[in-house]
Amino acid sequence: DAGVIQSPRHEVTEMGQEVTLRCKPISGHNSLFWYRQTMMRGLELLIYFNNNVPIDDSGMPEDRFSAKMPNASFSTLKIQPSEPRDSAVYFCASRSGLSRDEQFFGPGTRLTVL
Amino acid sequence: AQTVTQSQPEMSVQEAETVTLSCTYDTSENNYYLFWYKQPPSRQMILVIRQEAYKQQNATENRFSVNFQKAAKSFSLKISDSQLGDTAMYFCAFISGAGSYQLTFGKGTKLSVIP
């Protein structure tokens, strides 16, 4: 299995632009997570999907952030408009569904907003 | 709410030596799981080891082992025969049992293995 796939690996954009991050979870996993990692706040859960349905989006910073999972093999995290404080590494992770199971992380997208 | 504390922001160890990374957590639950994740400079988060709270036996994975003290709510990671490839950030993480999804991470410990 190729693992969790994220694209792009790096994204540099200007303030005010729309940014879309993409994730393909591991086939057969029914849980998908988006995390944000910064030096100040560490790893934060942004949103959790189960069976393609958003279950908990309480970690989404504000209305500028949105996430979708149109099918079991694809999810997007969109920031519109982007701001410099959104600069971070964004991880997607998937899991087979049990609490004890490992969350498999993608390689992350390093986002820089100028 | 659960919290995870890693009190050592940075540590270093000589190659081939043993090092222990500390982690404490706070929870009122009895059923939960604990993890150590490794994040090398490549950024990839990699699971190192997992412990079920109901198991008294400490988990081991090759050179990696844990000292799980449930009463003390302590979950330290021991790395034996340290290798240069062990240089990374190490994150301790907690998740409740029974269908939970919220994985709570500590702030991490930066480990440097010195040749």
C-alpha cells in the first residue's frame, strides 16, 4: 500500500489567495483526520471524518477553513482567503476505525503564506 | 480533558547508548491507549510503539521499549543502542478507548544522536 498521500508537499502563496490541500487515505480506512502542526501550538486536530461524514470540526480555526470528503478515497482542506498566520505543516491521517488502531500520517504539506 | 506532558524539550545521546524520554498524562479514564510517534527531519509521523492501558506488560519493539506506570500516569520511552537514524522529534500521544478518535499529543522531545 502506498500509505496516505498528500499533495502538494510544499505550497507558497500570497495572502488572500485560496489554498487547497489534498489527501488520499489508505484504502479501507474509514476514519480521516486533518491536523495542523506549528511550533507554538504543536499538533492540533482540525477536523475528523468517519465514513466520509464530518463528525468533529471544532478544531477548524475559523470560517476561512473548510474541508470536504466527497468519497472514501479523497479529501480536501481549503483555506480562503489565506493569511500569514496559516503558515504551518498540514497533515492528513487515516485509521481503520478502532481507538487502539494506529493513525497513519501522510507526509504533510508545508504551507507558507507570504 | 486529557493532557499529555513531555517535560524534556531536547535531549541528546551518544550513538550506541541508551536514552529515556519522559511522558506523563492526565486522565480519569481506565481504558485508553498510549503511543509514541517519531518525526524525523523528513516530517513523516511514524508510529514507534503502542501500549494498551489494560495490559500490565510493557510494550517492546526491537530497540524501543516503554515503562508504563498506570498509577503514576507515566509512559516513558527507552531507546537502546541509539542509532543516528533515531535523531528526530518524539511525540507521546493518548487516546481514550471505546470508539474515541481524539488523539492528544504532547509538545514533543527533540532527540539528537551524537556520533
